[in-house]
Amino acid sequence: MSAKTIKIGGELEVGRLGFGAMRITGPGIWGPPRDKPEALRVLRRAIELGVGFIDTADSYGPEINELLIAEALHPYPDGLVIATKGGYVHTGPDKWVLDCRPERLRQAIDGSLRRLRLERIDLYQLHAIDPAVPLQDSLGALADAQREGKVRFVGVSNFSVEDLARAEKVVKVISVQNRYGHSDRASEPVLRACEKKGIAFIPWSPLWASADGRPASPVDHLVWLLRHSPVILPIPGTSSVAHLEENMRAAGLA
């Protein structure tokens, strides 16, 4: 297996398995969790198991996801990286609308800082490209926040190789978060571009069905991801402590 840690942006060193917090909200990623005490236990147990990278977004809940993270973990342990995203507006269960206008992103960043109780967000990611807004304008708002000290590093999500090249003309990009897994490799060219550039690749929602249709456990797929590329930082998510513990076994398997 490749190294057990990954260094994002040359500075943020975390374990190779992160945690995607999206699933600890209510059904449809809407509203509070059905079992709030369990959601808080999941977050705290993740830290106990060595998770050093948590991914969230202002649209998860909306806002509730970030508030849960702060309630469970603040004051944060040294070295914990909380990455959040902006660009989607959540209007109802499983209903998402893009809004990447600079003024909206500035509001989103300020709101995330407040909810997460942070003075600076280590990694802020553009959730997707809004076809109604020039990409340079959306990323320009993130670059401004970086210069103002509100954001340490900038990442992107749901980007192609061409999109990434355009983004790099506006701001330094240290991570790409795309859908990717053992049986869903449409973003393989993006992964290879990230390898060449030394950019972290954060796969979301890997599909747990194996390519040949045979059943395979989430751990099998997580181990495959960890071995597939040294720049991959998987962020499996769950609302169950038991499932979390099962996933984290992958960090120690060869």
C-alpha cells in the first residue's frame, strides 16, 4: 500500500481516509438527522479512529451539517482539516440549484466560518461550475477570500481536465473532488492530471457494486482506491458508528 498519509497543498498532512459528513443530516440531505446523538457519536468516533480530514458543505442540511460538526468537535483537535464547499443552494430534499455568483459565494464563506466556528477555512471548494456565471468570476471570489485570510487553500469539485486547466489560470487549485470508484472511472483522466500536478483527488460516492457485478464490501473498494493512486483521498460517509468502524479498517489493510 502507498503511504498512510497524504499532504494536501504541500502543507496539510492527513491520513489517507477522510470522512464525508453529508450523510449525517436528514433524509434527502435535508433537515436534522433522525438520530442526532448517533450523528454526534459518528463524528467523535471518526476522530478517535484517526480521521484527520472531514468534508462538508453549506448546502448539506442546509447549514445543519456544519453546525453538527462544530457541536461535536469544537474546539477542534490539532491537525484536523475541515473542508467545506459552496455553490449549491439546497431548496428541498434532494433538490439542488446552482448559484455560484461571487456575492453568493462570499456570503457562503462567511456563513461557513460562523457555523464551523473557524477563523479560517483550511480548504474551500467550488461545488460545481454554474453555467450562468463565468468560471473566473466564481473562482475569483474564492481567490479574494484567500487573500483576505478567510480561506487557506482552494479546491474544486465536479471538474473535467479542461475545467481544471481553466481554473488554474485564476487560482492555485490543490484538490479536485469528483465522483469516482472501482466501477465508475469516468474521471480517470482527471485523476491522472491530478497525479501529474501533485493535486489531491477526493472521490465522492464511489459505487459499491464491483465492475463484474459480483458483490464486494465497501472495505474492498476503499482498499482498491488507496492502492490505485497515491493522490487519492477517499471520504466514505455514513450515519452509523458501526459502518464507520468497518470503513476505517481499510486504512490498515494491504
